[in-house]
Amino acid sequence: MKKNSDSIDLIFFAAEEKDLMSLRPIWEEACIIKNDAQLILISKESKDCVKELETLITSKFPVIVCASPGRSVEMLNIIRPRWSYILIGVEHGISPFKSFTHSEAFLTYDYYFAPSLMWLERLQRLYPEEKLKFRLGDYPKAREFQSIENDTSDDIVDLNIVVIFSWGLRREAIITLPDMENITYLLHPSQTELNIDNFFNKAKIIKSNDIVTKEILGNANLVFGDLSSLTFEIAPHRKTYLFIEREFYIENYDISNDIMDRNSENFGKAPASDYQIDQAFVVSKEDLIRSLENGAPPENNRPLDQETKLLPAINKDNNIKSSLSIVDIVRENEEKLKGSSIQDYRVSSITFIHDAYQKILGRAPDPGGIKHYVEFLSKTNQPLLVAALSIMLDLAKSKEAKQYGEILDRTWPIIDFSPFNSR
């Protein structure tokens, strides 16, 4: 498909590997309507991302979709001015109990698709002046489990129990749980600092990932989970019970202590909302251990599939609501782009040159410098990323930059001046 010069690029941008789990299903469906939509990953672990960087830098006025507002915007702000792209947010986790789920980070988006009605209502209430940017989407990540048949049979031949933990688990706490062959303890993928070797002799302990998680939960007869999003994602498909216990987690766990304190009036309360889970859904640690040892559901608690407010919003039609809405936003802004001068390439060039001067020389550019480098960018045959880097290198080789070097060592970009100092 030949791209119209006024066509807006649609870029799904992952700043962390885990973001791909949320972005990929939306991107795949968006491609059916807009087949030049791109999915790119640029993370701390990325070793060769020149093409991805060039995509983000050279796109005239893209719509960028991300699932991590803090890290994504931080990276985007390095390589292009904020006015030069439209930012859309989709959620990478359904659990509403963590502090970030109602934070001002959502204001960095131009549009945000909430994964449930609860999220939408509280964000609109918290930020009424920005309420139009918040829209109800769906939660495509939960579709991973739709192919798992909902097993309600009581005739169980091979009992498999899975216990789901979110990030921040303490080794000292988990080893107090039963060590039995039919139990799998499923850890958050970000639990990298926890050495899981030799935890148990019989029970399995596994870090979650795209491949093993679906298989493990698909083979489970009974699931227990904490306030992790995965708990609520599997709840419609497997008999799942919720436990909330503060002692399992490290000191700086990202859920406040009162939400996990049974004696607090805020126990099980979603921050910045009126919602509080009924304690009939919450299993105590004692009942959790008893159920694991007996291989039976707790007698006095209800499974999570009966609490629909916590379950992900999944569009029942044969499409992903968020992807269709994102493409609509692209189309709306294509109309606005036609005849618009603010997106002019020269303006973007001047913004970049001004930023390079500030970071490398510590001052605004002089008119002659702007004229010189804008002309260079307009005439060069180099890829824009290469041209931009050559401008930065040119500035860095100047005598003025050497004098400014002491301050430069503490800012971005870090440049080694030793080759130039030796000349």
C-alpha cells in the first residue's frame, strides 16, 4: 500500500518486554484496517534498535500507542518533542488495587482506553477537566485464556493447584506454604531478584511468561491468586479464589498496607474509588494452607467469577474495541493534519537543534547555527537518525563543548571526549 504524504503513522511502542503482551493483540487487529501499523520494542535490554529509533524520529506526526506511560514518555521525550505525536494509552494490568492505577501518569496521554468501567469512572471523577480523554476500551490481554474451557466438573482425576503471586514476593514467606507435588507457585515475570532454586522438594515454582502461563493455568483444576492482574484474568475460566496477605511481600510493595490489613476500614478497597471487595471473596492464609493441603476449595469463600466488577472488560463481538477506536483516532487526526503548518518539518528540526545545543553546549542556539543545521537536514541524503547524530557529534567536537564537558558528564547524551582531547 502506497502511503499518502499526509497519512499518519500508527506505532505501537513497547518500552518493556511485558508491554508486548498488551500491545500485540491490539496491533494485530489494527493491521487489518491499517496495514502499515508498526509494533516496535525499545527497552533497556535492546542491543540493536537503530531501525526502531529511526521509525520514531522520522515519522512526521505519528499516533503512538503504549502501555507504560512513565517509561515510554521518558524515552520518547529524549528523541522528539511532546507536541509532535499523539499518545494513546492501553492498560497492561487489570488489577485496580495498585497505586499507579489512579495516578497523574494518565494525564500524559492524549487518549486512554480504560480496561473496565471502574477504571473509567474513577479517572473521570479524579480528573474532570480531562475526562474526555478517558474512554472505555476492553482488555485484549485476557483473550489469551478464552480458548481454555471453563471446567466445572467435580470429577477430577489429576488435581493441579496453581497459586499466583504478583511482584514483590518474599522468600521467607512463600517457603511457609505446603510443599506438595500437585501444587505450582506461579511468580510474576519481574521477580528477577528472587532466586527460585531449591525452594521446594515437590512443589513447582515457576516464573510466568507468555508460553508457560497459559499451559499451567489451562491444566489447573483450582487456582488461588493475590491482587495480581493475572488472578482476575484467569478467574472467568478457572475456579479462582483470592487471598490478601501483607506478610508475603517486601517492604516497598506497591499496594498500600491498609488495603491488606483486615483490621483496616480500607481492607480490599480499590484506591480512589468507592469499590471494596466483600470479605466473602477473600481467603485467609490459614484457609489457603488448609485448601492446598486438602486439595479442596475453601468452604467459606466464594470464587472470583461471581464478582464481575473485578473481571476484565472483554468485547463479546469478533473484534477488539480498543483497536477500532485507535484507528478512528488516526483517521480523525489525518483530517486535522491536512493543511496544518504546526507539523512542518522545519519546526521539528528547529526544536531538535535547540535541544541539542542545550544539552551539549548548555545554551540556546544562535540564529546562524539554526540556519546552518536546518539547511543541512533539508539537503542531506542520510537517514534522519544518522543526520541527527552527526549534528550532535559536530557540536560535541567543538571547543565550546570541551569547556562545557564537566557539566556534560552529568547529562544526556553521555559522550566520551577523550578521542577529541587527544587530537
